Amino acid sequence: MKIICGLGNPGKEYEGTRHNAGFMFLDAYARKHDFPEFREKDKAMVSEKGQGEDKVVLVKPATFMNRSGEPLAAIVNFYKVPLEQVCVVYDDVDLPLGTVRMRKEGGAGTHNGMKSVIEQLGSQGFARLRLGVESRGETAPEQMDISTFVLSRFAKEEEAVFEKEIDEALEVLEKPLA
């Protein structure tokens, strides 16, 4: 069994923002693999497919970003999934737009959602798929603080780059970690 958690903020006003890259990835993954609609469970939106060891659970925390770890920990504990079978997908302002990075484990960096996940899971020993959203000075406004920037939507000229990034991330997630 595997849990894939995409980080984002709930609510219409946050749809399509850089900080919701994890949610956008899960939507693409669910479409690609024909998952059922997301439903509410343990302060999250969840979609499940498969059985036994082949089961995959997609999780979108319904809390705000800085409390993302709470619903994820509840679901991990409910299913008794080892952390090696958990992957968290999130936006990374330190990576250029169009860049995808997969790691077996690691720290949170400056990402408050990941800080919450690590705190609530009590470990850094889970995979993470980071989606680059940084483009300040290229296609997005340069003079913007980080929180305003990550809560902004992609510029028109960035959308195609991000769509290709999602496609690459879908391929990366399906490869085994070295």
C-alpha cells in the first residue's frame, strides 16, 4: 500500500496558485490512473484505488498548509502504512519553474507545510517530490515577498511550463527510488 499526499491550501481562492502545486499534481495523477472522486476523510480529501499491497491512497489535506501534517498523520496511522511507503508532493520556491526533484528523505527547508508533516509524522524518512515554482524575475514579478509569491497564480506564459513539469513529475513518481 502507498500513500501519496499533495500539499496545498483548501478553498477556491487558492486554486491554481503555486502553493497548490501538490493538489494539482494529485488531480493529474488521479486522472491518469482513473481514480474515483476525492471524498472527505480525517480532515482531508481522499481518493483510493486498488487492494492490499497494490492499494494507493491519494491525500489532499483540508487544513491550511502550515497544518498539513495533522490529517496526513491521521491517515498514515489509520492505514498503518510504513513511512517508506509515503510520498509528499509539494511546491518548492527554491527550484526553478519546470524542475522536478525526487528524494527518499530530507528536511523541510523553508516550506511550512513540510515542517508540519515532519513534525506530525515524527520523521524525515519518507519520499518527497518537489515541484519547482520559482520564476521571479523571469516571467513573474521580481519584487514580491515569498508568501505573496507562492499564493499567486502562474502567469499565462508559465502555465505550459508547469503542465510539462507535472507530466515529468508523473513519470518520475512511477520510477523506483535509487
